[in-house]
Amino acid sequence: MSPSSHGETMQRKRTLAQQDALVGFALILPSVLIILGISLQPIISTLYLSLFESSRGINAERTFIGFANYTTFLSDPVFWITIGRTLYFTLVSVGLELVLGLAIAQLIHTHPPGWQFLRTSLIIPWAVPTIVNGTMWRWIYNADYGAMNGLLLQLGIIDKYIPWLTKPNVAMNLVILADLWHSVPFIALILQAALATLPADLEEAAAVDGANALQRFLLVRLPLLRPAILVALVIRTVEAFRVFDIIYVITNGGPAYSTVTISFLTYLEMFSFGHVGRGSALSFLISLFTLIMAFIYIRMLYRPEEKL
Amino acid sequence: MKKTLHIIVLSLLVVLVLVFIYLPVAWLLISSISTRAELLSTPIHWIPQQPTLQNYINIFSPAQGTSEVAKTFRITLWNSLLVATSVTFIALVVGSLASYALIRLRFPFRQSMLIGILGTRMIPEISLVIPLYLFATRFGLFNSPVILIITYLSFALPFAIWLMAAFFDTIPVELEDAARIDGCNRIQTLWRIIMPISAPGLVSTGLFVFLTAWDEFFFALILTSTVAAKTVPVAIAEFTGRYVVDVGGMMTGGVLAAIPPVLLSLIFQRYIVSGLTAGAVKG
């Protein structure tokens, strides 16, 4: 590059940068407008609605009450019971999912006979729509004609048909089982893909150093899998915490409110009781929890040392 | 000897997982081809003695005397297809442009915009639904496929941007530099160079967005009321709400609703696994 053309190149670079900024804004503008309109504006409206007493439906008049909707929850036992129930659902289902998903991923990784067929099969429960999944299990759990009663009776485990979904402590666990059918394969898919990319030489070196199979799994493989496990964990925790669809079809919140989670309570407040203000406050709390988890998730995906 | 035992144990475990996966699906399929009498018999007829396709016929060529829900199911299938396809198309076009800009071009607030978009993807539907409902009623969009397309973009668009960003990031910058030396501007580079090699990314992103839209239940439940806009998940949930439950019809509806996503996922399974590892999640 000759010195005389140097200034010209700088000039060209500057106009290119300006052109980039212009094109960039033009390309991103439609997305930003859509997101502002259908996500940001509504969530701010919801926050605004949550500051009002409004218990006669969506279009009724309302009175400003500040944060009273939030403070009443703090002293409302129903709220705390619902939170507890939601945490139970979240912890049990995410915990079991991770353990079983990891076990299945591990199983596939050892390449037993039929492992490719198993890997493909995992896609099916993941792809079946949530509502279909729920409807299917509801029919399996049916008190009078359900397959679960039929099977357990023929195996001699029960001696007469049992109306499973009318038992408060059983119903929640059956919803969890239906949820597991869908999410265990999902976790297994993610983790088996992660396992397939792990370098083998580290474990071989550990074996040479005298580590047994369990030690190699716990001390070498598990730490290497940590990023994949964390991603799956956060995604599933957010989803499980806001579970709604599958509960709607399997138990509709019953029996005796025993499967009402925080999202379901919000739905009831908004659309069954007409408590728009309280419902909005609840939904905002769910958003807040999600936001915190999202923050953790983004921090995990995009470590500072990596480029965006 | 020890090795054979090892293989036997592992094979048994494989069979166990396969049973857990396929048993419920098998029962769904069997129930859909059973007569009402056989479905309601005790002990259970695991294998139907008189398998029938009547439930499928009821949905696809509704004659007299078939249940109202079965008749309307066909229309809801169409609604689902229309909504999911439109959402996928819009999210792909609008989202991939934004995503390209966010990954490749230097401009102010780029990073905070990307993080902001990722954040909106996580907002739960229930926190948006009341304002969106008020919007729908004010503009006469309640119970129309249009409001579903609009509201579904709230999760589909950030999702598409996110997935495409992960994809664009893997395309070497040198390729674009070469195109620019040859005299292409940014838009030409995007159209002639980037889009053609992004085909796999577009396919997998489109697939995930379509599956998510097909699966969506909550917005459709709140924002629709008749077959004019009802989608398949709402139609299936309604089967259960009726006083007289048409189990055969319900299971048939379930099979039909599951066929498109399951087939697509199996055909494109390569893309599914790579998409999942890129952080894609249908849930």
C-alpha cells in the first residue's frame, strides 16, 4: 500500500463503518419494533395493571392501590402453599429428569445393541405436542377404563381399579410422570450429544493413573459435562416453574386444588375469579423469577472471555 | 463371561427405556383404532378384536351423526397449519436479518440489543396475555388467526434471532471479505453469499419455530373461542371437557396432531440434535 493512498483507505473504511451502522439499524428495526409492541409494551402494561384493585373482570373499572396486591400475597397462605407445590413439581421433575436423562445418555454412549434406534426414538416423546402428551396420560390414568389400572390389576399389584386422579397426593406425582415422559428424552438427547464430543484421552489418562470407572465418571466426565448439564438445568427449571398446559389437561388443577401451581393460580385469578390486578401481580412474579434464571442462563452461554 | 453379562444388562436397559417411550404411544394408537365398546371394556382389550378406522373417517369425511368436535377438528388442523406456517415464515425472514446484523455488523448498542432480545424470549406468556387480550378485542382481532400469528411472534421471533445468531457465528468472515473485494455491498453479500450457505441454519430454525408454534396452547386457549381460529391443541383439550367423552375421537385427534411434528423431527433429526446443542429448546 503506497503512502499516498493511505488517507483514501482510511476514508473508505470510515464510510464503510457508517454504512454498516445504517444497514445494521435497518435490518434490526423490524424485529425491534415487533418485540417492543408484543413483548415489552404488554409486560409493562401487566406491571401497571398489577398496581390496581380490579376484581370484576378485565374490562371493569379499577382503583390504584400501589403494591398492595403484592403485599397481600405475602400474608396469604394459599400463595405460599402454591409456591411450595410449584417448587415440589419443579425440584422433583427436574431432579429426576437430570438423573434419568444422564443415565440414558450414558447408556447410549456405551453403544449397546440398538443404541442408534434408541437415540432416534428419544425424538418422539420430545416432538409429541404437550397437549397430546397430557391427553394421552389422562386416558392412561382413567379410573374406570385406564391402561394403568388394567396393567396393574393384571400384574396383581392392585386388586381393584383405583381412581388415581382423585387422590391429592397421587395426582401431582402422576402429572410429574407424564412430564418426565416428555422431558427425560429431551435431556438425554442434549447430554448424549455433549458426551459424544468429549475427548476420550482424559479418561484414558485417568484410567492409566488407576482411577476406577466410578471415579472416572465423577471426577473426569461429569465436570466436562457441566456446561451442557447447566444449560439443560436452567431451561428445564424455568419451564417447570411455569408449568401450565399439562396440568390443564390432566387434572385441571384438581383434585381439591392439589395440582394448582403458580401459573395455574394466575390463570384462575385472571380468567375464573376475574381478579385481574392480583393475577397480573402473580404473573409479574413469575416473570421476575424467569428473568433471574434468564440472566444466569445468558451468563452461562456467553462467558465474558468468549466473543458474542 | 463377564463381558457377555455386561452386554445383556445394557441391552435390558435399552429395552426398558424403549418400553417407557413406546408403551404410551402404542396405547394412543390402539385407542384410536378401537371401537367405543372395546375401549370401555374390562378387562382391557390390549389388542382390539375389531380394529376400525371409523374415528379417522369421522374426522376426514364427516357424515351424519358424528360428534361435533370430530367434525370441527379438521378445521382446527387447518388453523394450526396456517398459524404455524405464517409464524415460521415471518420469524425466519425478519429474524434472520436482525440476527445477521447483530452478529456481523458493528453499530451502537449491538450487544445490549442482543441480550435484550434473548431476555424477551424468556418472558412467560401469562405475563403478556391480558394486555394482548385487550389489544385483540379493541381491534376486532379476538378469535382470529391473525392475533395468534401476532402473539406467537412474541416467542418465535426472539427464538429465531437466537438460533440464527448461533448459526451466522459459524460462517467465516473471510467469505464476506472476499465478496466485498469483488464489489458486493452488505445487502448483496447477505443475499448472494450468506443466505445460500445458511440453508441448513434456516431449515433447523424454521423447524424449531414451527414445532413451538404447533405446540402452543395458552394464547390459543385465551384468544380464540370458535373454530374460526381455534387450533388443534385447544380442540384436543376440549374433547376432555365435554360431558360425554369421545375417547376414540380424542385419541385420534392426538395421533393426527402428533404426526406432523413427529415426522418432521424424524426426517430432520440431524438438525434437531445440532439445534438442541446450540441451546434451542421447544420445551
